[in-house]
Amino acid sequence: PKVGTYIENLTSLPVSTIDQVMKLIEKGFKHRSTSSTAMNEQSSRSHAIFNITFKTIKRSNTDQKILSEKVSKIKLVDLAGSERVKTSKVTGVNYQEAIAINKSLSMLSTVFNELVENGTTTKCRNSILTSLLADSITGNSKTIIIANISPASIQYDISLQTLLYVHR
């Protein structure tokens, strides 16, 4: 409750070099859940969020007392793709994962829609995903979205939906 949404096994580690950052990103992707579906041999079964927080501390020259502190954040987010259960033919655990992924992406879409319509949103606490991304999609922040679409004509509908989603 003091720091926000609880995520099991979440870790926060200090780093001082880009090599340390890259090793943590690699470690995160090794732990990411993937599974084979009818549409994708290595389908992401989870979202991945990697936070980098920079702190700049200005100290006095005489006694090293902290004069000011600035904090900046970068979030690297790889969202699991929306999935049509009939097309991917998932069952069991993969079916439950697909439902959860689609629900979280739908909530993110709701937040985007509210931001476009009202310039603000009250919906960030409606899902874990939107709660974790709240400070990146509201307030004093810049957000860049890169979408992955397929050139295959059979994927036209899904690619169009993806483009409409990110256009919002």
C-alpha cells in the first residue's frame, strides 16, 4: 500500500553500468512466460515491464548535505498481443492467460479513450497493467508506442485493429 500495486517476485536493484542494465533485461526475458499456440510458436503469455529510475542528487560542496533531488523514469514495456481464442485455439491455462491479457489490453484501451476524450483519466486503477503504467500515460510524461503488425494478408483484421489501437 505504501508504494503501489504489489507484484509477486518483483525486484528493484541498483545498477551503475549499461552492461548491468542489459543483464537484467536478459534475465527478465528468460523468466517471461511463453507458450505455443495455433497462431504463434512462441506466444507471449505475459506483459513485460522494465523500469529504469534515474536519480540526480545535488549536494553542497562543504558538508555534502542534499540540496535537491530529481527523479526521472523510463519504462520499457512489451505487451503480450491481443488474441482471438478461436483463432489461436488455446485451452486450459493458455485460455485463462488469453482472457487476462485481452482484459488488461481492453482496460488500457479504455484509459487511452478517456485521455483522448477528456484529457485526463480516472481509470488507471481498474487493472494491474494500467496501474503500473499510470505515471507513464498521465501527467508530465512522454509516451512512445511501437506496434508490431503482420504483413500477411490473413492477419489484415488483427493488424488493422493494432493500428487503430495505437492511433488512439
